[in-house]
Amino acid sequence: MLLKTKRKSKKSKHKHSEKITALSKKEVAAQKRKISEKRNELVQAIAISCLVTVALSIPLLFVAGPKIAIAGGAAAAILLLSYKYPRQALWTFLIYLPFSGTITYAIGGGNAAFQLAKDAFYIPALIALIQSCKKKQLPLFIPKQMLSTFSILLMMAMLTLIFVNGDMQLNPMKGEKPILQGILGLKVLIGYIPLIGCTYYLLRTKKDLVFFSRMHIVLAIVCCLLGLIQYLLLQSGKCAGTRGMIGNDLYKATLQARCFVGGSLVFSPEVKFIRLPGTFVAPWQWAWFLISNAFLTFASAFCDPSFWWRVIGLFGMALVFANAVISGQRAALVLVPVATAILLVLTGQLVNLKRFIPIGAGLAILLFVGAAINPGIIEQQRESFVNRWNAAPPQQFLFNQFEQSHNFIIDRPLGRGVGRATNSTRIFGATQLIETFQPKLIYELGYPGMIAFQIMVLHLAFLTFRAYRSVKDKSLRSYGASFWVFVGFITINPQYYPLDVDPVSVYYWVLAGAILKLPKIDKQVQDEKPQELESNDLQVHQQLKEKKIIASAPI
């Protein structure tokens, strides 16, 4: 009897293996057909893009010159390919972002069009995503709960655009275009909010999330190494910086002092004043890139499933800290270590503090070597911070900014116009310099618009908090906590205006989208936990499930 049972089980296993083999052969054949079809589609897309590029570049060559001709042709090709391959376009968008300043000046010669080049990846990909969501009947606006607060903000902004910018357009100052300034200002204010949905659909599985995190740690390491090289070239004298200039020029960032990567910088060691741009256009953008990567590198260092990637994450943290010290940016110098300390507490990673011991020792050696090469650097940064604090304490500075904006709009309840305090809109009209975000919103949209925006981002912070707290998987929950601390910090941040400029204007909405996707990814992880199936069956089951998830995604 026992012998018969064994024979039956062997036969059933044999039949099962035959089914799997047959299924595998069919799947392999189907995969080969799909790969062939995709290859043909790619060749066609590239051929069409090349034809369009040539057709557009030749007329531009005679009308506007070679640089504009090349840029115009390349832009047309990128737009077409980004629409055809939205997923790849969004990854490219995120990769291009930290190098945009370097490309703008190294290749584009400072042309403003190159500063908007990243949108050539983003906008066509967004259009393709919207069309795909409609076709597959998936929600377009993520998260749906935020639609009400977003609608209120949009209504207030449109009222200002129509009645304030529109009124100015009827009798504009010489050379000004208030409506165009308002449209561009509106794009800066809300144009990247759809990145929440883009990221939500971009991250389909845990593999995508891990790739997302690892990609950013690689970007952070590359950019920080370039930043270190920039500093060493300036320190050694191979780049002059702003040495030898007179008066206020010693304290002004200028493109003439550009060195190796990035844009405008200040390097005046004779007056102990340094402001480096790293790979970005301006020093303040580099500072906020470093602050953002204090959170992103922390996520990799403590949450990545691979030991070696966690080590790479810790190395990235050390590089971010080193660049915060040498960049000359007070915000980075203070907020990078503070952000790390807050993350250790709020994400519960204090129990893993022993991971910091090797990197802490390495960082101490790095700082010791840096201090030996340039003994005054740490003291310079400390003096700069203390002097700035004494000259304009943050709380007093913020109060003065609110008071200034209040005085500007006493007789203007809807503000003085969308984009009128946004630096990037100055090509269409004069802009008012306001150095903090909420006062800037008051100036542009009045109190109703500022309150509407603040309520919307607070609502988003609450929704993302609720999303990550619902996650059961420990590593996913740690990712969510690291990302959420960044979202929460930027939501309540009263200093400067990071939501107006790269890279925070992108990272804020991207990380919110990643957090909102975590519950879905967590459900996938829970479903993939060992079941009462044989190993072969389980592997096939997981592969089929992953294929279904990928097939059902809009991009």
C-alpha cells in the first residue's frame, strides 16, 4: 500500500513537472515574441524621432544658429520618446534633475531653455500616464482624498490669476506680461503635484522601490564626489573663484567664478566666505539637495535588504555630511546632522546605532584630514553661522518677512499676482524678493491663497503618515518613516522657499507618491510570504503574480 502511494506521488510530480515544462516553453516563446515586438517598436520610435530632429534642426540652423538648432532637435526627439516610453522618461527625469545645473552651463551656455529641459521628460510622460489611466479606468488624481483641498487652492490661485494678473494685463508696465507671468507662476506652484501620481504608478513592486532608493544613493554619491572635486580645485587655486575681487563682489555668487560643475559660486577665502553650487545652478539649490539626501541616504543605509547597499548608503551619508561642511551653506551645515538625529529617533533606528560606528570612525578621520589640510574651514563655518544668527535671528527674520508681505497686500485681499514673487518668472515681469515661503504666498495670493496651500500640504502630510503607519513589513515601514520625516519637515518649514526650486520642488511630491504606494507594495509582500506550496509552485506563482501586477500598471 505504501509502495503504491509512493508511485502515485512520483507520477503526480512527474506530470506536474511536464506541465511546468510545457508552460515554460509556451511562456518563453511568448516572451521572445514580446521582446521582438518591443525591439521593433523601439527602432521605429528612434527612426521617427531622428527624422523629426533633422526636419526641425535644419531650418533652425539657418534661423537661430547651431546651438539652438541642436537643442531644438534634441528637445523634439526627447518629447516624442518620453511620450512613447513614459516609464523610462520618469526615471530619466529623476536622474537628470541633480545634473541639470551642470548641463545648463557646460552644454547650454546658460540658456534658460536648458533649465526647463527636465520638463521635456516629465510633461509628455504625464500626458501618456493620464491617457493610460483613462484607458485602464484607474484614478488620475492621487491621493483622491486630497482632491478637495487641492481644488480650493486651485480656485484661489485662478481667482488671483484672473482678477489680479488679468487686471494688470489690461494696463501693463513696459516690457511686462502679467498673464504669462501668472501662468508660469502657477506652474511653479502646482505643476509638480502630479508627480505624486506618477511615482505611485512608477513604483509597481518592492523591486521598483528598492531600485528607486538605490538609484538616489548612487546619484547622491556621484554628485557629492563632484562637489568635493570642485572644492579641491578651488582650494588648490586651479579655479580662481572670487579671489582678488573688490568690495561686495567678494560676497556675490557669479558665473565668472564657475568651476568644474554647476553654476554661480563664491570662493573668497581672504574674507572667509564660501558658497558652492555643487552640480546645481546656484548654491542654495545645492544646500537643499544635500538636506534632501540626508533623508534619502539614511533610507538606503538602514532599510535596504542588501548588506552591501546599506554600507554604500552609510558611505553616501558621510559624503553628504562632508559636502555640508565644505559647501559654505549654513542651512546644510545645521540641517544635515539635525535631520539624521531626528531620523534615528522617529524611525526607531537607534537600536541599529552600531551601524554608525564604522562610518562614524571614517567620518572622524575624514574631518581630521580636512581640518589638517585646511585648518580654518570648520571654524569659518561656525563663525559664519554665529554671525548670521546674531545679525538676523531666524524668528525675527521670519516675523519681518510676514510683516513686509502683510503691508504689501493691505488693500489687495487676493494678493499682488501669481508669480510676482517667484524668481523664475522674472522674464515676464518684475518680481519682489521674499526669502520665506509663506510670506511669499501671502504676497502673491493673499491670506486665503496661503491658507489654502498650507491646508493642502498639511492634508497630504496626514494622508502619507496614515499610509506608512498602515504598513506591516518592517523594511517597508522604515522606508516610509524616512520619506515621511522629509515630507513632514518640508510641509512645516518656514524658512526659505524650497518648494519653489529644484530639487525639493520635485522630491517633496515624489516621496509623497512613494509613501502612498507602500500599503499596496506591503500587501504584495504579505501575499508572497511562504505558503503551503512546493518551492517550484511558489516560484511560478510569484512570477505570474508579478507579471499580472506589471501588466495592470498604466506605465
